[in-house]
Amino acid sequence: MQITSLEPNEIFVFGSNAAGAHGGGAARFALDRFGAAWGQSEGLQGRSYGIDTMSGLGVLEEQARLFLAFARTHSELRFLVTEVGCGIAGYRPQQVAAFFAGAGANVVLPESFQAALSA
């Protein structure tokens, strides 16, 4: 699913780096289109939510856990997750998808993550 626009209650979830320098990929798209804040690496920013994917798998796993907890407490929102960690960070969906296991109904995972979780 290519995300090009958002409905009023939707949030674009993207991979960031620790500096919040949203210079390329989905991070740049979030900056240009959905209110991501330059210099903010993680959390809710405008109509987007950043996850640090560039500081190692351990950090990515913790960031995913924090994101899922946030999503659980904001059931009024629908979170559209990109293939976080699978672009510039260089991980494969099979390495990252498990971090999003147990996501609530308001979290829409990319098809590659869904496939990895059901394998």
C-alpha cells in the first residue's frame, strides 16, 4: 500500500534517525507532507509518528514497543505503518516485523510485515 494522503484520523508512521534529520525516504515524505519536525527523531509529530530505525535493532525494537503502547492509548487514531527499518536502515521485513506483533486493530502494518508475522 502506497501512502500518499491521510484521512483526518490517520497517522503516518515512518523510520527516522536519532538526530531527527528527515532528509530522505519516508522521513522526508513525513517532513514534506505530514508535519514531521526536523530535529525530532521519535514520537508524534504533526500527522506522523517517528521511530528511530538507525540506532540498531535493539533501539528499533524498543521504539516499536513504545509506539505500540502509544497506539493502544490512542484508539481514536489509525496508524499507517511504513516498512520502518527496511529502507535506508537496511533491515529486512523478517527482521523487523516481529517487533510489531500484537499490534492493535488501529495499527495497519505493511503487507511485508503481515506476511512475515503469519509465516
